Amino acid sequence: MPYAMSVIISRAIPEIDGFKPSHRKLLYTMYKMGLINGKQRKSANIVGETMKLNPHGDMAIYETMVRLTRGNEALLHPFVDSKGNFAKQYSRDMAFAASRYTEVKLEEICKEVFGDIDKNTVDFVSNYDGTMTEPTLLPVAFPNILVNPNQGIAVGMASCIPSFNLKEVCDTTIAYLKNPNCDISKTLTAPDFSTGGELILDRTALDNIYKTGRGSVKVRAKYRYDKKNSLIEIYEIPYSTTSEAIIDKIIELIKAGKIKEITDLRDETDLKGLKITIDIKKSAKPDMLMTKLYKLTPLEDSFSCNMNVLIGTTPMVLGIREILMHWTEFRMNCIKRKLNYDLNKISTRLHLLEGLKKILLDIDKAIAIIRNTERDDDVVPNLMKGFGIDEEQADFIAEIKLRNLNKQYILNRLNDIDDLKAELDNINRILADDKEVKKLIIEDLKRISKKYGKERKTTVVESGEIAVYEEESFIEDYNLKIFLTNDGYLKKISAVSLRSSSVQKLKDGDFIVLEQETTNKADLVLISNMCNAYKLKLHEVADCKASDWGHFAPNIAKMEQGEKIVFAIATADYAGDLLYFFENGKVARVNLKSYETKTNRKKLINAYSNKSKLVTVKYITDDTDMVIYSSIDKVMVFSTTCLTPKTTRDTQGVAVMNMKKKSVVTKVDFASDAKLSDIEYYKTKNVPATGYYLKDEDNPNTQLSLF
């Protein structure tokens, strides 16, 4: 528990000033080293000095420094001006140079971070060995907690705060100070990231983040198309990913055959900035290709917000309004402490000058008292007696240089009394009214916004303006024919290829059990003997030639060992019904749409009932007559109108043929294919029925079976 509390309170969660302890210790050390106005110093030197406040290792301190630098590009407004290689936020593999090679100093914006820190604006505590003090917070003059991103993982909780544009944050804070119930979304457009990109605006989700402090925003890369050279250049990517992760994913898609429009891919990042170059085929449509890459790669990524902030010693997940409330309280306290500090200084100075005013009535007397005093220790007491002043005033008068006992000096000091009184009254007036304190904060925010404000790096696009990736638009559509053999081999042959060669090559002893015309955009549903249904997208199956054996379907569908296909159907719209005929005389009519899924599921269990052994499966689009044969030469013709379509895949069905003892259904045909001499003789109007004995003249043709 002590360790968990230490990580939460003293390490991983940022406080209201927008800094973690490690950031604060480093920046304060640099401030004390005079690096706001001074020249750049070697990073190793600064890391060593920081170890007086930070007990962790030098590499941990240096890595903290790296993230705060301008060179790393992790922050919208970096705190450290850097020289040398500090790696990049958008790169996973780029390594920063060792601390002995790089040089740093504080950025100018740090003047707003440390302003008046020496005027008792914040509390100071002893460092880990009690040899020096450090601030518990920094008196930032703007809501840095919202301006720069912060991420941390504690024990049992985490924090992930996005960055917002400085101008927008200052405008929002000003609006909040004037009216705590203001509309935050009017001035705070959306998060703004140092790596740029395009933020897809979902106003409902964003309002929820502003209100609760939790949610996510989608950011996608920016690109430009060079038509002359037929290439796409990606120059800004989401903050939450890296160029290497994007390139790796695109290569993976190319190897898997899911993207065929790309001919080359390379990382051309240089000193000018990030650039991923993609060479594409001249026939490819760049905008359509990018919508596909956005969908399938980290070129479009989500930034998850969890605005967990340490208030005092309590971690709280806060919305924007609550963060501004706590920051306002913190900043008002800093200003009041500074005013009280100035008040004490001015009061002390005024008190001394009022003592000086008393001796101005008779300077000669003061000089005489000093000249006639034999012991040095008696000068101050004698002046106190001679003019009725206290010890501090007498000491101040005794220290006045002889050269300052001129008329000009004395008159200037008398004028200072009036100025100090006016300043004192002004400070007391401000301290007595919180509105006046807020005016000072607003003045600072306007000044900071004007001086340091920049245009947004992350542009905002409405979600309705975004082209949505549709897989269908990338699939080449053409007519084809599929063949399935008894041994489970699947052939997908285009109509053009069939016209040139229609003789199908098969393995010895194998034969075709399914032949169907369809299109490349259709799905193939395979029903197995283990009550499973497997779904394949035909465009993902490579084309074959008539001279090929084809693809072994159980391998493509990743079936279990010993599993065999008993039926297959290609469909584009999942229209029609499947009829499952069982040995016990029952028939289940299942709507084919029951096998359609919104997600791209490859396997559906319980594809049909396992209560009785399956005889065969038939596919129908309209009602028709079916012929059932039993093992005791009973035959029955019935209409499928007797069967009600079900949506439950593993329904047991309804009894159609009454089975005698030890008899089972052996074969099923469409009535149009049965070649019975007298169909009407075998037909029954109601089900279940027993059927009729087979006439001698009706010898059923042996039909190909999957078994």
C-alpha cells in the first residue's frame, strides 16, 4: 500500500500545474541554474544537478528531459530549448543521443511557469536528503494541465490527458472566469496534438469528454498526392502511433494480398520532418486507397482520454469545467500569496521611510547624536530616544550613507512614501475582492495568448465529411463459376477462363458435387458433417484454372480434423432457405439470412440440429415439390409450403414422413428431377404422412452423393 500510494501521489499522476514530480524537479533545477536567460548547457551537467532533487537514476531523468524538449516534438509548447538529437515522438525506433552530446536551456515560456516563484506563491518542501528545498507546485500563469499532453500509469489507475491549443485554452479560461456556466465547446474546439493530423469531430463524444473526462477521439494522418510521380506522401500522423507501426502494418497487408495497389513503400523522414512515401499503380485511385489504409492501419487511430488529475493528494477524473475550477482556485491562491508578499515588503519599506521622515525635520540633530555617541552599539538606541522611532527605523537611518544626506535624496524618499501608500491601498483593494484577482489572471492569459499562441496543428473535420471505407468498392466484380468436389476441393473459375477451357481436371476417383454460377463479391457458405457452418468471401479465394485441382476447402476454412463438407452454397444477398432432411423423417427449413453476420465471422457452430443424422441439404428460393425416399421403399412427394421458415439455425424441424420401425430416410430429390412415372400418386396434402410404396416402373436413378 505505501508503494502504491507513492506511485499515485509522487510519480505517475500529474497535478493541477500540469507537471509530474519528475518534470517539476528537472525544470526547477534548470531554473535555479539560470537557464532561462543563460546559454545552453550540456544535458549531462543538468542531469547531475537534478539528482540533488530526484533520487532516481540519471537515465530516468534524461528521458524525462527528452520528452520536454523542442527537438522531440512531443509537446505543443516545449519547455526545453534543445540542440542535438532528441529522437522524435512519431518514431518508435529512433534513439536519442547520449546526454554528453546534447545541450539544453529553458524555453521563454518558462517565464510564465516560474513567474514570482520567489515571492512565496507556492509551498516548498525539503528534498530527499534534507539539504535543500523544492516547490510542491509551480505557479503556472496558464492552465498547462490542458495545454500539454500527459500520460502515466500508476497502481490501479492511469492518467491520459490530451493537449489543447494554447489560444483556445486561454479563451476558454477567460470565459470561465467571467461566467462559470459558460459553454466550453464554443471556445475549446477539440484536442490539438503536436504531430498534427486530422481530428474527426464527433460532437457527442467530445461533449462527453468535456463533461466526464473520459472518452476517445479519432485522429487520422494527412497526405498529399503527387499525380506526376504517382505517389502518396504522408506527412502528419496520429499522436498515438509511430511511423514504424504504420509501415509494418502496410507491409503486412501487402504480403497478405489485401492491398494490391501499392508498388513500393519507404520512410523518407529527414531534418524537414516526417514523410512516408507510398508508390501506387497509375490505375489506383489515391483517395479510395487512403480510405482503405485509414480503416486497416494505424493511419487512423484513437486517442483515449482519462483526465485523472491529482488534487492535493487525491486523484480525481475531472471534466474540463472541473479542471478549470481547480486551476482557478490554485492560481488565485498563488496571486494572493504574491500580493501578501508584496504587501509585507511594501509595509516594511513604508515603515522605514516614515522613520526617515521624522529625522528630516532636524537632520543636524541626527548627525549630532551620532557624532556625540562614543560607542557604536549606542548609535541605534540614541537615535530611538532622540526621535521616538523603533529599532528597525533607527538601524535604517544609521546605515544611510553620508552622500545621501542631500536635499534631492531626502525629497525623493518623501515622494516614495506617497507612492508606497497608494500601492498598498491598491493591493489591499485587490485582496478584498476576488473579482479583482480574476482580472489579474485574465490580463495574464490575454498576454500569454498573444505572445505564445499558435494556430492549431491538428485540423478538425466533421465526421459527415469523411469518406467511409467500404470493402465492396475495392472488390473487383466479375462473373465466375464455383465447383466443389466430393473430396472437398474448391475451384473458383472466371467465366472468361471457362470459355477458353471447360474440361475440369480432378483427382483420380473424385467427382463434382456442386456447380454454381455466381460473382466475385459473393460469400460461400460451407456446411459440415459436424453441425458447423464455415463462411468464405470468394474475392479472398484465388482464381483457378480448369486444369487445376483447386483449393482444399477444409484447409481454407480451417476445419477440424476429420470434418467433411456436406453442402455448399454461394450467395450475395443471403436470400432463400436451406432444407435440412434428417433420417427420422423430420425436415428443418432455415432462412439463409440466419447465417449472415454483421461481423466477419468465419465459423458458426450449431449450424443445424444434431438430434438425428443428416441425410442431405437442399437450397430453395421459391416453394417447390420435394420427393423423400425411405429405406423400406416408401416414397412421398410434398410441397415445401408445409414448412415454415425458421431463424433458429439448430431447429429440429417438423415431421414430414412417418417412419416405420427401423426405417430411415435414405434420399431426397426435387420432384422435377425425380423422373417418377406418376407424381400425383405419391403426393400428399398434409404432413406428416407415411408415403406410398414405390411402383415397379419407378426405378430411381442413382444420384451423386456427398457421402
